[in-house]
Amino acid sequence: MTIQVGISACLLGERVRYDGDHKRSSFCADELSQWVQYVRICPEVSAGMSVPRPTIRLEQHQDRVLAVIPSTGADVTDALIAVADRHQPQLAALSGYILCTKSPSCGMERVKLFDPKTNAYERVAQGLFARRLQQLFPALPVEEDIRLEDAVLRANFMLRLFIYAGWQRLEQGLSAAQLREFHACVRPLLTAQPQSLAALDELTEKAAAMTPALRVNYLESLMKALSNPANLPADSSNALVPLNEYFERYLPREQAAELACLIRDFLPVA
């Protein structure tokens, strides 16, 4: 099964930005591309805008955040949101999404928000396509290109990406018993977060039958828990020690001893 990942087209070197340029990410274009199949979307181009084009900014208007072209005053909010709605069947097949940082359409967070009353950028918001994407698929692993330059955040996104892809393979016709089997496989990844683990344990143990509500609740709870990167190496002892005990039962003695030594060296000194 090919893992499909949505991505802002400019991150793969496509010259689709407002100024006719790109924001090519070497990690996305050169490294991750070896393992996934990209579905590239530029929301602004998909909304019918030209390249190059006038800049867009997010503006606060009462209780709404709008996407506005300052040079003309045109409101393109609905057009950007409609891109996500129009691509919904395609987006449903994705296992993750990588967004362009600070973009008024794609920014996952920290996008400058202009207040016409004060004529200043005073707050931050989320890009409109990105916001709609996460409304439609709240459990989908989503990350920004700049954050992926951080080794811990990158590893966390990759973890969520492959777990989500594994879930997609099983989701259709999944029984309560199969849910418990899946949970047993991912359980060691959650031992650094005991509260989340306890909640998911209870959810699966009490499941008498698989229902749509249970499926959604489990997946969203799991992905939310996994989205909090463990504080390495301090939090890792909760996960690595039980894993070591598990593998000791199956590995040859020399390999088990080598693994135990590696884990001991990795963990902080008490």
C-alpha cells in the first residue's frame, strides 16, 4: 500500500507562490519523497488565482477571519475554503499533510492576522485551507515544513504518519477484537503518556462491538496522544524498558544483551 501525503505544492519546488517563486523543502522533496507518494495542492491556484498574483492577508472582521486581497479589497475566504471541500474525497485517502509555514491559506499556525481597526498585525491565526482541512479530518497527521526541520518534531510526524497509514489499512470492517489487537501493537508508543494510555486502554477494553462512534473516538484520541512528542530521553524510560522486556523473550541472548546496553546508555542517569 502506497502512503499518500498531501503537500503544499510550493514545497516541492513548483513556482506557484504569489511572487512566482517556490519554497522548496529539501527534506520533503529529496528525502521523504522516497517513502511516500505526494498529492500536491496549491489552494490559491486551485481557487483560480493567477501566478504571479496580488498578496493575500488574513483580516479580523468581528468574529470572523477573512482572506482579503489588500490591493483590491476582494474577499477570497470562501474560495479558499471551497478548495478543501472540493478535494475532500482525495483528502480522505491521505495519511498525512505537510503545509507551508505562515501562508494565509496553508499556515498551520502563527499566520499574521491584520486588524483593520488598528491598522496593525496584532494576533495570529491559522491559514483558511489548513483550518478547513483539520475540520474535515481532525485526526489526520499535519505538520509544517519549518517545524519538520526539528529532529524531534520530524520523528513525531513520521510516527503519526505511519500509524495513521496502518490504521487506514485496517479500518474497513474492523471488529472490536481487531481494534484491541491494533491497540496492543501501538500501546508501547503510549507508555510515556500514562493518562492517555489509560483512557485508550479503557476505551478498547469496554468495546463490545465496533461502532462508527467508537472508531472515530479511538482514532482521534490516539492521534491526539501521539501528537505530543515525548520529552526525550527522560520520558522514554516508560516506553523503552517495557519494550526491552518484551524483546528479551524473542531475541537471542547476545542481541537481547546488546539492546539492553543501548537502552541503558540512552536513558538519563538516575
